[in-house]
Amino acid sequence: KSFADLRRDGDGAPTEIAARPVSYAGRQACELCHGDIAETKKSGSHAGVGCESCHGALAKHADDPSAMKPTRPNTAVLCVRCHEANAAKPKKFPQVDSKEHSGGTACGECHQPHKPKI
């Protein structure tokens, strides 16, 4: 593509991206039906993490819950994306050596993902 092909539309998004269908519902759409979970999350350490950060794009589900049933994330894989020990992360950020910490047990077996205890 040439630079001219990357022109921005009036909203500032590249035209090609703006033409894509919306795939994310947004936190507010999730909270309309899942208020109990939103209430649980709001006082926990994951309060600032959007639902779709873990559960994936859910616009189809929000539009018609019977059209798509979200899958439950595999916490043994998902949680380590953020919490695997890494010297480059801030010391205060919760980190674990997942193999040593759990021996392969999924995080959700011991921790409540919507309001984890550290």
C-alpha cells in the first residue's frame, strides 16, 4: 500500500479498519446482563480489566446471547499471560513462576478470577 492508501477518515481511523464489523461489545454491554459479576469485580484487583480482555470479543453474544456462547478461558494459559514472573515487571505486580507455583493446576482451581486474592 502507498501512503495515500492509508488516509484517515473523519473519525481518525484508517478507512480499511473502520469498514470492519464491530467485534467487541464493551464492558457496559457485558454489565447489563452480568451485573453480579461486575459487582464482584469492582472491588477486586481485576476491577480495571475489561471483560473481553479475558473472554474475547463478544459483540455477537451481546447482540444475541443464543447466537454465541462464550467459552470459559483456560486459566492455566490465560493468567500467565499477565502474571508469569518477569524481572521487567514492576515488583508490586503479582507474579508467579507458574510451573513452580501450581505444578500445572489451572489458576481458577484455587483463585477466583473475577476477584482474586493475592
